[in-house]
Amino acid sequence: MSAATEAPPEPAPAPVLEVRKPPVRKRLVPYWLLLPGILWLLVFFAAPLVYQASTSIQTGSLEEGFKVTWHFATYWDALGEYWPQFVRSVLFAAVATLLCLVLGYPLAYLIAFKAGRWRNVVMILVIAPFFTSFLIRTLAWKTILADSGPVVSALNSLHFLDVTSAIGLTEGTRVLATPLAVVCGLTYNFLPFMILPLYTCLERIDPRLHEAAGDLYAKPVTTFRKVTFPLSMPGVVAGTLLTFIPAAGDYINAELLGSTDQKMIGNVIQSQFLRVLDYPTAAALSFILMAAILAMVTLYIRKAGTEDLV
Amino acid sequence: MEHLAQSEPRPEPQPEPLSAAELAAMRRSMTNGRMALTRRSLLRASGAGVLGLGGLGALSACGIPPAGRTDAGSSADHSRQEKRVAFSNWTEYIDVSDDEKHHPTLEGFTKRTGIKVKYTEDINDNDEFFGKVQAQLAAGQDTGRDLICLTDWMCARMISLGWIQPLDPAHLPHAYTNLSPQFRDPDWDPGRAHSYTWQGIPTVIAYNKKATGGRKVDSVDQLLTDPKLKGRVGFLSEMRDSVGMTLLDMGKRPEDVSSDDFDAALARLQKGVDSKQIRRFTGNDYLNDLSKGDLAACIAWAGDIVQLQNDNSDIAYAIPDAGYMTSTDNLMVPNKARHKENAERLIDYFYEPKIAARIAAYINYVCPVDGVREELAKIDKSLADNPLILPDKEMAARSHAFRALGSKENKEFAQKFADLTGA
């Protein structure tokens, strides 16, 4: 006690630290190691971003060339013209993400805790669709959901489609070229992005925690609610982000499985850039999309309250 | 919860002096520990980097130069020294040997001339291909391609941008003599100074007899109004084909379409969209839909239909009384191509009736070569009699083409059509 109250003679002896300071070369090592990554980011991320920012405030045509005229009105015009597609993209992506979570969580749980020696087989089944191209996988859904195919016939005989078409999810007796088809396609295509982070997160949970919860008379539901789910939150956040962000910008599903009323913002950007040749509008739309997603993700991470995404 | 508590401001009167060991540990961690690079600091750093780069100077330094006509287009021709030619074409658009590894006509060309053909199927979409080569051509660079095959309206755009080299008629005797009259003088390339037709593409109405219940579908009006077809009608996402067919049905000529005509045709299609008559605007994926019966009837490209009929006997086509559209895919030599003369010799080779017949027998589009009928009949009589491959005079007379559009007009039309298709 007396030793603690006695003030130490000096704060920290600085000279000792001076001696142990690593040489400059050693201190630079981490930065050298970062160099390839930084360069990659500069060339493939920062530079295109600047180029695109510039494009979005240019005016002109292919013949006269495009010049920076600080024409910020492009942003307002683009937003005013295409806000329905923005809203639709966010909506479709959100529903698909939710479906992915609902479908993916039990599967990830199963693989992590119950699959036993089948774990690797189930994992391969989850990843296997990635061996074919995104386009082929989406086209396959046109066969699965064909008007006269077994799935749609079954849904029709259960009168499921009467309900969905009453609320505008489908159109008459068909599923293709409706919002439901697009959401199905998005859910299917991004499901593995949900399952994999969930699985890695769940797999790290010590099963003894479950036993402990049981010893403390927690019912399985309570165990899940109080132990498993909170511990899997990083996986949930990572999975939802990995699903939502690409889904919001996707255009293949809307193009192949949707109709005119299901076009998403990605379709608009593609069409403005390639067909209408209105590069400034396309660039402005891309920026608005990026900003919107960034804002939503920031808000979400704050709410979900986790920083360790990996 | 832990981190929430951490983030709350807590009373901290004075930073306590750290011990030497603590300081040392901290310093270590700054350079090689976990603290060294938190995600946050990385984000902050990259954000600052972007902002720094994105300074006003960088922003205004960008821009796309005007695509002027440059006479720098014709470059030194290396044809005589380098016996090569690079030909970019659409997928499945030339003859293939049975083992699918060789292109007999191209090998025949190499055997005769000693010129090796580097054949690449890297064109899938006109707009996409334009996006791919645009930067190079605008900057006056070689695209690495000596011969490209694009659809007429895209040819028109590239020629008017000054990105295509004029062809030397001296190297094209067969092409000049054998090009059939229907394709001789398009408004976008008078006298075929820059291009020669590869194939003609009739746009017709196709239907699935099973899906229509044996009903014949033979007019755009029927496509847009027949209640039996509701929700099972497809139009093409290619503006000139869909709008052109609608214009013809309204008694207008696509050759001299006015802005008002265009709007009227679009209004008509819009009605079809609003009434849910039209299911989708499709690219190449319409074939599968039509074959399955998800599309009962649609606007279709004739060559596809000839091939689809081989697999599915329910598929039928009709040529509307009002007429039909024919577009063309055309061979052109882009600026700065290293082997222009070789490319011209290859074009000329394709215009020999024997060679043209071999290609026509394989790809089933309209062959633009006069005198091919006898040669094609030798290969397959039924092909030579198919009006979709070799249109007779009466049919050719009902063929129409969309007027070449200026760039401003093109943008206006494309924007309106994009609005119609939802994007």
C-alpha cells in the first residue's frame, strides 16, 4: 500500500524506448507489403471512380466529344426520372436478402452442428452451382418456372398463384416475367453468399455453450435466442451485406426473369451506357446507387452493432 | 453490448502516464501489431486518397475527345509482309466441320492464298462490342482486328464517326459483281464504299402452333390485340426491328420514318405493354421461350426460326402482308487495321457463289450473293427453295429497312424505346 502511494520518481524513461526503436527499414515493411493492394485499389477502384465522377458532370455527344461542364443537374434529372427503379432495386434486394437469411440460416446451422460426416458433402452442394456461369444458372430458372412446367402447375393447383397475383407478385397463372420470378432468381443466385459467412460464424461457436445453456434449464428456443443467434450476428451482418449489395445492383435477373415493370436500376445504367449512349446519366446513376448503398449499409451496421465483419 | 459501452464518452480527466513497457508494446503494435492497420484507419486513408485524387483538376482532366473524321485511319498496310488476317464475328455465324474444330471455308482461303485467318467469335451484341472498341478507335489505335461484322445501324454509326476504312474495289471483283441488288445501295453507305454484307436478317413473326392452339399469327396487329395471346407475346429489344414491324403494320414506311410516326408506333406498343398483352422485350433468349410455349408468338429473326424448325415442328412463321424488316450484318475494316488488303481478299472470297453456298447451308440467313442458288441446290435442294434463305422477287419486294438515324435522333429514339421497355 505504501509502495503504491509513493509516487514513482520519474514517468517513463524515454531513452530506453529510443534505443529499442526499430530501424526505419523494418518500420516500412508493412507498407511495402501493402503496396500491391494499394496499387490495385488505385488502378482498379480509385482511378475509375474519379473517371466516373468526371463523366457524371460532363455534357456532350459522341460526335462533339464529352467535356466537363460541371453539369450537376444530371444527378437531379436522373433521380427524378428513375427513382421508381431505385426503389424497386432496394425492395427486391431487401426481400431477396430476407429470403436468403430465412433459407440460409437453418442450412448453415445444419452444416455447422448437425451434418457430422456429411458436412463436406453439403458444403459442396452449396458451392456447386458456382461451377457454372451466373447467366446459365439464371437461364435455368426459366426452365424451372416455365408456364407449363411442374412447379407452376403445382402452384396453380394449390391456388397459390391466385393469392400472389391478387397482391401483384405474379401475373395471371404464370410466374415468369413477374416480380416473384425476379426475387426467386436473386435469392437463388446470392444464397451461397449468405450461407458461407453464416457457416463460418456458427462453426466457431463452442457446442459446450449449448450444453451449458441446457444445464441452466434453458429451452432449445431460449438457447438459440440468447446464445446462438447473438454469437452468430457477425455472420448475419456479413451475409446480409454480401447478399444485399450485389443484389441491389444486379440486372441479369431482372433482364431474363422480369418484364418491363421489373427493371432494376442496373438495367437502367446498362441501357443508358450502352444503348442510349448517355454516359453522364449512366455515371450519375451509378454514383447515386453507390451513395445510397453506402448510406444504408452504414446505418445498418450501426443498428446491427457489430464491427468485426470477418 | 460491450462495444456500445465503449463508445460512450466516459469521464477521463487526465491520461495516465504509461509505463515504459506499455509504451513499447504500443509502439510495436503500431508497426506490426493488430493496431497497425485497423479497418477504420484503412478506410479513412483510402477515403482521403480518393478525395485527394478526385481533386477538381483530376475531374476536369477527364473527358472523351470528339470522334472526328481523321485521315489517320488508313495505316501502313502490312498485308504483303504478314500473311495474316484477324476476323471478329458473332458466335455460330460461319460453317463448322463435323468435329466442330475447323471452319472449312476459312481453311480453304488459307490453302489458296497462304493467308492465315485468326477467327474470333467475340461479338455478342452490337452495343457491347461498340463499348469494347470505342475507346481504342476514338484514340486512333489499332483494335487488333482487321475485319469486323456488325449490324447495319451500328455500321452506320461507326462509318459516320470516321472509324472505318474505305475499301479498295480493285481487291473486290467478286463482291462487286455478285452483291445482290437488294443490298447494293444502303442509305448509310452509298455504293458500299466501306462495307459488304455478310448476311441479311429478315425479321418475321414466329409462333408456336401448340401454344396458339393451331391458330395462325400473321400480323403485328394480331400480336398486340388478340386476347388468345395475352401475356404470351414477345417483341425484340432491338428497337429497329420491333418499331419497324409496328410501323409497317400502321402503313408507314420505316425507310422514311418521322419523329411523329415513331411516337405513334411507340404509343401502340405501350398500349400492348399496359394491357399486359406483351410479355417481354427479348434478346436472343426468345428462342427458348418460343420453343417451350411460354411465348406463343413473337417477332423473330428468320435464321433462328429456320434452325428452330429443325428441332421443333410446332414452330411456324408468317410474313405479314404489310411487309417485313430486313437488316444486314456487314463486314468492315476498322481504322488502323494492319492487314486491310488481306481482309479485302477475304471479303471477296466470301462472295464466290460456291463459298457463299457453303456458308448459307450452315447458317440459314439470307445470302447476299447473286448466283448462289445453283450452288446451294447442289448442297441441299430444300435450302435453296426456302424463301427465308433465298427470298424470291415477290418476297424481296416486301422487305423494308429502317432509315439511317443521325446521332441526335438516334439518342432520342433509343431513349424513348428504353422508356418503353422499362429501363
